[in-house]
Amino acid sequence: MEKYADIIKIIQNNFNTLSKGQKLIAEYIMNNYDKAAFMTAAKLGETVGVSESTVVRFANTLGYDGYKELQKELQELIRNKLTTVQRISLSKDFSDYENTIKQVIKKDIDNIEKTLKEIDYHAFKEAVEITLEADNIYILGLRSSSFLAGYLGFYLNFLLDNVKVISFGPNDIFEQLLRSTKDDVIIGISYPRYSKRTLEALNYGKEKGCKIIGITDSLVSPAAQYADVTLIASSNMLSFVDSLVAPMSLINAFIVALGMEKKEDITVYFEDLERIWKEQSVYDTNNKNNNSKD
């Protein structure tokens, strides 16, 4: 089973193959997923009038190893749709500072492992090629995704010409995309809760004929619907803070891949930059470990 798919869509796609009892479970989850996400298998069975074993078989039929795995997917779906205040109410595992740091870092590790396991290498290669061939590269990410967009833009400006990070400012987002054409690419970064403005801008770019590269959490996310190529990085969260560690890692890989393609071109460029940085004392030359560009 494709783990990136929305569990509600999985249920809908398999509905006709379910038994009578399983259809009762399916209908209840589709109509009350916010309640079902926190029910035990026994409680869910009791609620819809079937046995606990029927609930477990229902999860197996959908491709899950067990009910707990299905329940986890439901809870992640809920977290992606809840408001910030509602997310806080779900944060019940942070009993102390030690547990908090362990739980949060473990979740980030899980997100990276899931991203690595499910990455589409063909899509990744295609995204690199589209970016290299584009006349102009527009990077779009708003709200919490703006940090990812800024980071990607910072490094791409070292590698490529005509890189523009779209942001809120004196000019409206659509004004910043006004001159975009079919020869350009928009890299749209969008994570739950998906910014409506980002989606509107991607739709605008699509109408202008731009190629769209989506960086998001799922192939069924709103941003993926506009993308010619979609790169998936998991962002499952534990609380009100968005987990952007896996998306950042994916963006790092994307930058490195582009850098390898432009290696010969950028070598001279970086030599000039190093000379300028030295002349202008940009970095602390007394620190032997100082080799970053921040």
C-alpha cells in the first residue's frame, strides 16, 4: 500500500470490495474520522455493531499490518487538519523536558526515514532537470514554509542565475509572478496547514504555463494537484510545531544534486566569492572550522 495516500481515499477506493461489517466501519470512519482516530479497535467495533476482530481484519484488508497502524494514519490526518489550539490539546506525551526532547527528535528521525523510504528518484531527477533548463526559477513558500523557501533560494542563488524567492512585501505575490512564462519554473513548498495563498499562486503560475515543482508532504496534498513533478518529504507532527526537518533534508539533497550538475561553472564563481569574502572580512578567519556561508 502506498503510505503517502490519504487514508480516506484508500477507504473510498476499496469500499466496494469490503464485507458488510467492514463497510459499516468504513462509513463510520469517513463520516467521523475525528472520533474514530482515538477509539480502540474494541470501542470502534462496539460503536458500529461489529466485533473487534472485524475491525482488525478491516485494517488488514486496507493493507495495514494492524489496527494500530491504521489508527496512527488517522491521527496524522487529524493533526494535519486541526487548528493550532486543537493540536496543543493532542500533545499528551510531553510529561517532562527529557521526554519532550526524545519524542520530538524521534519524530523528526521517523520523518526522515519515511522520506528516504518513499522518495521517488525519477521525480527527483526530473525536478533537477526542469530547474536547470528553466529561464527563471521562482521559489514560493509562505508562513512556516517561508523558511524553507528562503534557505533554498539562498543556495540556489550561488548556483544559478535568475532565482527569485517570492515573498510577502510591497509587491503582491501575483505581481512578482506577473512576468513568468512557460519557460520558467515555480518551486512551490507547501505543508499543513496548507497556505491558501500559496495554492492560489501555484494555480496562477499553472495558468501562465510555468512548470511547477511541488515540495510537500503527500501526493494527495493540495499543492501536488498543481505540480508537474512532486517531491515528497514527511512532516508528521507531535504538537503545534511543524516538523520541517525532513523537508529541509530533501532540499539539501536537491541543492547538492544541482551543484553537481553545475560543478565546473560554479568553481570559478566560488573562487571569486572566496576572494571577496576574504577582502571584506565576511568570516572569522581565526576559526579554522569556519567553512559555512551563513
